[in-house]
Amino acid sequence: MKKASKITAIIPVYNAEKYIAEAIKSVLLQTYLNFELLIINDCSTDGSVDVILSFQDPRIRVIHNTQNMGLAGVRNLALKESKSELVAWLDADDQCSPDRFAKQVMLFEQNPRLAICGSWFKTFGETADIKKQTYPLSDPEIRVNMLFSNCFATSSVMFRHSIAVANNLRFEEKFPPAEDYVFWYALMQYGDVINIAEFLVDYRIHESQSTNNDNGERRKAEWYVQANILSTLGVIPREDEKKIHLKIGARSEITLNELPYVEAWLRKLIQSNQNESVVKPKVFNEVIGEVWHRVCYAITCQKNIVRMKSLNSEVGQAFKPGLFYYLKFHFRNIQTRINQLFKES
């Protein structure tokens, strides 16, 4: 019987003929060699199958669905089909750097408790400028930040397959816009998590990209995770607090008038963590402080003046952003004040 590979790399495919070849090549060029590449064709109607079959590599295994399962269904099929210790995701239009698997496997071997390992990513494509997306790195930082948003780029994630199997974890089809966020949260209850401070994945932006814009469904999925984390802090938010929390996580436009409510909510979270000791207060308070500074700066970008008294609120004191941040903050305030004076004159 053939011995299972260390990694099953999974690429779900639906109508990706323009990009799938580059995604496959990026996996086959990995410096770490002990993997299989499982490609699941979810009833593509374009030339994706022809492109896939043009690769003659023994490490490639292809499954052709007889009916379209959708992304969550394909991911669950992949979990069932994998026999490897580790599973690595890659979307059909993305690419990963040649040393991605090697760097992630090393961390899993160093830490038997590691459940999830992701990385930063940068965007590319004909319709987009290059943008770099960073995420929190350490386990405690990720756990606090998950309170507000997903901290893992799916195409960068490698996770320990045995944890998902042992705990019967699946991608929930009832959370279609953010089933990955829900899945990562479930998985991290059984082990450590980490992000590598390197851009190991290239995330393609293109005009034909399929994006679920149902914000109502997305908010429902996000709130499922966030409400669970809040419950560990002993917090059951009121409806107005829930609204503020979701706006913070989605980085929606928060008005100057809402700033006192943001401050009160963040202060409540800090106090609740001190009472429950879910995360070390130093890390928790630093993350909350960073959130506060981000909100304040975003308000200055709306041509509002945020006074230093507000910026230096106790909820933000644990975060030390550095001189450059303060210069940007003051520049925004000065720019806004000059514009106001011109309008008054």
C-alpha cells in the first residue's frame, strides 16, 4: 500500500482556465517534495479540465464532481479524500512561493500542538496595483484579533488534518461567504496557531473574480465567531454594542459621533478580559489599543478632527504606534482644520 504523503495540497477549481496552470505550477515547483496535489473540478464548463489534464505529474490526483457542490462542499470533500498529516489550501487563481511548504512544515515539526499556519500575502493581477496584506503573527495576538476579523488568508493556510478529523470539523455550508473564518475558529480550539511574517502567497485580483457581496450573510457568519469569542469573555452585547463591534471588524465608516461608543465598548472588553483572564492582559490590551488608534485615524481620513485627548484614551495606551503614526495623525488634523478655515472665510 502506498504511503501517504506528508501534505495534501488542495486546489478547488470552477471555471479557472485562465489561471489554473499557474496555480498548479506554483505547487509543483515547491522545494519541499513530499506532497500530493489534489485538484477537485467542481463541474467547470470552460477549458479548465483540458488545462489540468495537460499536466503529467504523478503527484497530481484529480477528482471530477458529477454535480456542482460549491466551495464549502468541495472543501469538505477534500477533507474526506486527504490521507495526509497536513493539508494546504490554494485557490485556483492564486500562486504560492517555492519555499512555502518547506517553511510551514518546519513549524509543524517544531510544534506538535500547532493546528494552523498561515502567512502574509500580496496581490497581483492586470487590474490591480500590488498591495501587501499582513496579519497578526503569534498565537495570543491572533486569538484577540479573531474577535474582530478573520486572521488567515485561505490560500496561505496549512493545517493539521488529524485535528479536523478527530473533532469532526467541517466547513459549514450555512456560512457561505465566510465559512473559512468559522472553520479556522473551530480548529484553533484544539491547538496553537501562527502566521509567518513573509509574503508566501500571491493573491490574484481580476475582473472575472467571483465575490460574494451579500454583506448580510457575511455579517451573520462573522458574528457567529465573534459572539462565541465574546462569550468566553463573559460578554453578551446589547444590540447597539453589537452594531459598533461589527463596524469595527468590517472597518466600516465610523463617525466622529460614534467614537465615544467605540471607546466605551473597547473599555468593556479590556475589563472583561481582566476579569476572565482569557488572554494575557498585556497582549489583549495592545491589540485593543491598536484597534482604537486605527479607528481614530480612519475618522481623521473622513476630514474630521480627533483631538489628542481622545487619541490618548486609556483604551489605546497599551499600543505604541511610533512617531511616524503620530505625524500622519497630526497632518490629517491640520489638513482638515485648514480646509475648515478656508470654508469659513
